[in-house]
Amino acid sequence: MSTGPRQGSEGREGALIVRVWLEDRDPSALRIRMTGRLDLDLDDQDTAAAATVEEALAYVRAWLERFAASGGGERRR
């Protein structure tokens, strides 16, 4: 697993931040907030919320598929 972009990489970069917490320390009160940017050169971002691991995984998969399908890896200027 890579920990970051390769030196000299010219490809487009995105980021997805996943924040998780338990409300009132109750395991059944899982809360997940995801904030993503498909292109770090742009200010456009989207957010989503989930209450289950399955919902969060579905969102992460969809986000990764959108990233892979948008722009073919070429950096936009």
C-alpha cells in the first residue's frame, strides 16, 4: 500500500477523509462522515454521512470509481 504520491508524479490527485465516532459511546450509534475532493487542484468537494459500515463502504467504493473514471489520470489545469 502506498502512503502518498510518487516523487515526480504528474497524475491528478484526490482525497477522501473519513471521520468516525460513537455518539454517547454507544456502539450502535456509529456515525461516519466522508468528505472528498476528486481533484485537489479544484475547490469542489462533496460530503456524505453514513450510520453503518456497509453504507460507508458503498460510498467509498463509489467515490473511488468516480475518481478512476474522471479524467483518465491526467492532471487538469
